[in-house]
Amino acid sequence: MEAMIVGFQAIFGDPFSIALLFFGVFMGIVFGCIPGLTAVLGVTLMIPFTYTMTPVQGLTLLVAIYVGGISGGLITATLINIPGTPSSIFTCYDGYPMAKSGKPGTALSIGVFASLIGGTVSALALFFLAPQLSKVSLIFGNWEYFAVALVGLAVVITMASNDLLKGLVGALIGIVLGSFGIDSISGVQRLTFGNWQLMNGLNSTALMMGLFAISEILHQCRDLSKEKKKIEVGKMSFLPPVKEMEGCMVPIVLGCLIGTGIGILPGIGQNASTLITYNQSKKMSKHPERFGHGSPEGICASESSNNAVNGGALIPLITLGIPGDLVTAALIGGLMIHGLQPGPLLFTSDLDVVGAVMVSYFLANIVMYVMELGLMKVFVRAVNIPFSYLFPAILMFCVLGTFALNNRTFDLWILIVCGILAYILTELGVDMAPVILGYILGPLVEKYFRMAMTAELGNFGGILQRPIAVVCLIVAILFLVLPLFSKKLRDRKNALNI
């Protein structure tokens, strides 16, 4: 309660923070509704511009972009069958058929309403679970942090890629990228190759912008010659028709519970959440045959789930310092740029910042609902902006934002090299999620493992005295081993069928 009260005071006591909340939601929806411009990109681009703001103002802006970016993906998913963000891919299955049948406004209002419910429920989970989890995390030692970070790494390797090997390769590349600079334990230089500019490691903002912004621009530039189809939307209503919402309670409840739960687990993210919720809702529906043909239940399942992940993903970020998804991985940069270390100590040292994150997330969902429905025609116009105008502007923001942080041209080289590397990797089928989470979680795994081994005088058996760490270690091993067994079973079954 104290964090909530302090958070409301921090937000409403500063008119500029309120303005940033509205601006962030607006920009987030714009980034979310334009295919290729994701919430991760929006947050990453804005991190350098928060440098001159207070921590409360900067994080209010970034959280608002996060909320708007995830929800905004439903606009193009519904109207042109192209998800604005990857998390809205299942919205295409039912949103587009409903829009095509002459009810685009209804499809959009159902999607935005489900987004509001999912985001609000996860905000309540953030209010009530985060403080309790922060108390539990205070008893965590080196073994526990090592095991939790390892679980996050194992989960993302397994679930972020269809190919376990490619997921592993992506994570290893991320771990290598996170190993540049001075070793935090021994103080020895690693992978600097005699270059003093690498002693502080790779600039995280430059790396993020390269992996997401530059690589996306390189991919999209191949289609610049193609003519974009202009889209339009009719009259919008602020509440979806009651008759259309019949049977939608079950998928919304499932979306809220599954989305929030998966958000709390490190590194999984929205895609897995929407997949599980959509399939489960279809199984439990009285009319499963309608799914994929314009079912309101399908829209509700997808949108409530992917927005519920947001609040859940913020919980491990502020309590353990471990991101729940890719956007919260980028938010770590927003915290660190203000000298804040995410983790349980935030609740004692910077309670106003923690409260501001919670309150801004809650308010951003309400602002998103009103703004997305009230300004839908504006966002549709944004979708129609030619990429030939849009990408040069984004590239300019990338260069200016990267250079402004440290005034180093070396960071621009990191931006360019990481962008080219990401482009090559995605062309080879390697997902960016294992790369970026390997970059963040890899050093944590190494740091806490080495600290634990030093404390135990090199005895790995010391982990057996820490039940939480043992459970997490078993879960991590299962996530890596089970896909191999399931693949062998499928191959054997196919061989028998032949």
C-alpha cells in the first residue's frame, strides 16, 4: 500500500509525468500498429531520451510505450491480417475474418476491451504479488539467483525457437556479447582485443537498437518497392456489443490467469502465452468450430493473454532484476541509465520508482483503452505512412539516441555491427529472443555461479542445501531435455506409421 500511495503521489504530483504517460501510450500504439515496429523497438528507441528526465518520468514514459505497443498490434492484425507485433498473431485468426465480414469496428472494440481487462488484472497482480515476492527474494543467495537465471535462459532457448539447436546458438551468441569488458569478479579484461573502448563492455542501448531497429529496417527495405494497401475503419464504439461477448468470459479469465502466470516466469513472453490461451479456450468453448472464422472468443483469448503478460513480466524485473519478456529486458536499460539496480533493494532504496512503475502501468491501460478507441482513425493513418518516409526517421533516432548517451562514435559502430549480425542471424532462422536474453541472463548466471562456488570453496554440492535452487535447477534441466525426448518419440511414431 505504501508503494501504491507513493507511486500515485509521484505521478500526479508531476504534471510532466502525466503528459509523458499520454504521450508514451500514443507512441506505443503507433509503434505497435505499424508492422515491423514493435514495443521492444519503441522502448529501446526512447531509452536515451529519458537520460535528462527523473527516474519516475523516464520509467513512466517507457512503461506507457510498453502498454501501448503490445495492444497496438491488434489494429493491423484485425484490419489487414498482418500482426503489428508478434504477440498479436492469434488475433489475425479471428479479428480479420470478423472485419472482413463487415464488422471491423466490432472486432477492434472487442480486442481493445479484452486488452484492457488483461492489462488491468495483471496490474492488480503487480500491486499485490510484487511486494510479497520482493520479501521472499531477500532470502535468496547466490545459488538461488544462479538457478533462477538459468531457468530463464533454459526456457527462452526452448520456447523462443522452433529448433533447439538454433535457440542454443542464439543464447550462446548473446552470452558472448555480454562477456565483453572487465570481469566483474576478478577484474580481468575479457574480449577487449587491446581496445580500451571495449573495457566497459558493449553499450546495451546501442546493442538493443542494432538487434531490433537496424535489423528490422534492413529486412523491411527489401519490400520498399511494394505498394502498401491503404486501410480504413468505420465508426467505433467504446463498448463491444453485449450479444457479441456471449461466451467470452472463459477466454478472458484464461487469458488473464495464463498471461500473468507466464509473464512472471522469466523469458517466455507473449507468444507462448497467446498460443496456450488460444488453444485452451478453443478446447473449452461451446462452439470451437467458430474459432478461426471470426469468433469473438478467439479475439478475447489472444488480446487478454498478451496484455496480461505485461504486468506479470514486470514482477520478476522489479523483484529479482530478471526480465519476464523482451520488453522488460529493454526496460533494464531504462533503470540502469538512472543508476538504479533492479531487484528487491528497489523497494527500500527507491520506493517512489517502484510505486511509479506500478501506478503508471495501471493508468496506462486505462489511457490505452480510451485513446485507442477514440483515436483509431489517427492510428490507421499512421499505418498508411510509406516506409520510405518512416525508416529514415527511425534510423536518425537510432543514431542520435545512441550517440547522445556517451558522445562516442564507437557506440555507433556497435549499433551498425549488431544490426548486421541480427540481420544475418534472422536470415539463418535464429530468433532474437535467445540472443538478447542470453546477453542479459548469461552474465548473471556466470556471476552468481562463480560467487557461489567461491563461497563453497569449489564444492558444487553446496547447492543441495538450498531447496529453492535445487528445484529451479531441475526445472531448467527438464526444459532443455524434454524437447529432445519428445522429438525422438515423434520420430519413432512417424517411423512406425510409415
